[in-house]
Amino acid sequence: MKIIYNTILPIKGYIAINLFGIIFARKEYKPISDTTINHEQIHTRQMKELLYLFFYLWYGVEWIVRLIQYRNAKAAYYNISFEREAYSNQVDMGYLGVRKRFEFIKYLSINKKAK
């Protein structure tokens, strides 16, 4: 997985962002941890399953729904199904080897809160 360190993406306060399977990480976090890389690799798998474009559309729509639900941008982010799956499994380095397709759907429930 390609990692590009820079001072622009992601915005301050975040370590890394995955855009189309390429990790952009803030220079001050170089090198990023294996946990962060695994988190972003989970997102890459999600993107591939949804043919990239649909991933970003779903992500944006779900963020808006969660923002209305929680009335807090950070809570909305942490409760997006893609993020909930990635955060829940980022420390399990073998997760992608056993992950089932479209596993993020299990994390859609509005009754469960992450962070």
C-alpha cells in the first residue's frame, strides 16, 4: 500500500486518509503505525467492494444521516459503518484474511455507538 507523507492531507487532527487505496498521512506522524495501516487497508477493501465511487457516495450520505442523528461532526464520523468496522478491527492484523464481503453492513445499526 502506497503511503504519501505530507502537510496538507488529511486535515490537522487526523493521522491519515485513504483516497482510492493510497494513504495520505501527516508528516508529523511518520512513520504511521501498523494499526493505522490496517485501518486504512480495511477501507481499501470496502472501497473495492463498492467500486470506489459508491463507497464515497455511501460514506457522504451516511455521514449526513449520522450528523443529523448525533448533532456532532465527530460523533457522526465515528458512527459511519465503514469507520465502525475499521476501528473495531484495526488491531487485528489477520482480520482482512477472514473478513467476509460487505462486512461493514453489520455495523449499520443505529443502536450501537462507536467512540
